[in-house]
Amino acid sequence: MTALIKRKSIEAVASRRPARAGRDADAPVRKPRYAPVTFSEQGGVRYLHFGTEWVQGAMRLRKPDWIELEYAQQMMAWLLFLEPEGAADFHIAQLGLGAASLTKFCHRTFADARVTAVELNPSVVVAARSMFGLPPDDERLSVLEMDAFDFVASPANAGTLDVLQIDLYDATARGPVLDTLGFYRACRKLLKAPGVMTINLFGDHSSFPRNIERICEAFDDRVLVFPEVHDGNVIALAFNGPPLAVGWDAMDARARAIQKSTGLPSSGWPEGLRRANARQDDALRI
């Protein structure tokens, strides 16, 4: 992994918060302020920045629809549990657009799925379209320029998502900008049953135990984590719907099938989940 990659974060350096979960509807709303959107290239990879060295997203120029970063690849681990192809009205939402790698991959790979991306900073949307190959909206793709909290809090979105992918950070990467219990409970309400949320956390940051505790409370402890990857990123999965019990042989077979059909390096995902989560020796139970 290139030494350039230090933190993955999506949102701008300041937005209209704090304490959005308890936000008074009559309270004044500050106009959002954003760090500049900048770019660099190294080793055939284009990187998105917010005016600093911290990486907000990446695209390999010769494989523009590929998911370049390992943590972002693991955000797709919901595929171990859900099958988008052929499903009726399968809906994937991404909070935090970044370089649009997850949004592009889902839109290209799953021809039967609807894909929605939510991004607060209009300059990030422009960058994704002009510098990272995000296609125009169509009947399956919708990019919404809005606050992620407003999206999850909208009653109109309740129970509409099969998958919710969350990667919401400011440019200083001091932890997710939305991390209250109320936020995570609202995220769960968006999911169908079954439905899966994946989220990027920082295992080496003080925000990690707080976020894990709140996600576990919101999802009744139905949470799995991957082992920490480069620079401390930890992907967590949270589940809505009926309990799951799957043998590891079946999980391995599913992971190999995902790798064959999508190219994602998923064959190692079951072992990673097995090692990183307690009481999962005989089968995955969640």
C-alpha cells in the first residue's frame, strides 16, 4: 500500500452539526464550510484529497471501476449474506461518496440493483463525475446532495434498503462525523429484514470503542468486525432481520463464488471474520 494513504475520510472539514441526533428543528443551521477538493497521482492511481495529504478515495486509472483500497473492498462483505442479482427491488445506499469507488462498482456489477449515494459537499460530487468516472444518474443510479443525517432520519426511507454502506469522516479524520446512538438506530430503521449495514471505523482511534458500543446497542449486538487493515481501518457489519447460522464451509464456498463473479478478494473474508469475532469457531452465528 502506498505510504500516501493515511486516513480515509469522506465529509468536509466542517458541516452543519453538532449533535445532529438531538438537533432542534428550529435551531439555526450554519452554512456548511468545506476544505478544498484536491488530487494527486502516484503509481497509476489517482487520489482524492481535501487540501491535505490524507486520502479520501482512490481510483486505478487503468481499472476505473475497480475498488482500489482494501478497507473499501471489505465494505462489500455484505455479499456473503445477501444476493443482489435477481432480487426484487434490491437497493444499496452509500453515505459519503468520496471517489465513488463503491458506488461505481455496485452500479456496474449488480445490474438488477438500485444504487443511491448521499454526499453533502457539492464539490465532491463534481470531482466524482469529472475525475473519477462516476456516470450520470439513470433509472438505477441516484446521487443525492444532502446531509446523511437527513437521509437516514427521513420516514420515507424507512425499510427501503437492503444494504447501507457508511464512510463518513471529516478531513481531519477524528472519527465518524455521525456516531450517535440515535444515528445508528435510524440507520437500522432504513434496512429491510434481512438487511446489512457496513461501516468504516478506525480501530486505533479513541472513537472506535464508542462507535462499536453504540452500533451494538442499536443492532441488538448483531455486529461482526474484520481484523484491522492498513492504517487502522476496521470494517464492521451490523445485521437486521432473522438470526443467521451458517457453517464455515458454506461461507468459504460463498466467498469463492463472490471472488469468481466480481473479482473482489473475498476468499479470505470468512477466515478474517472467524479470527476477529468471539464464539464463532464452529459456525458463523449472528
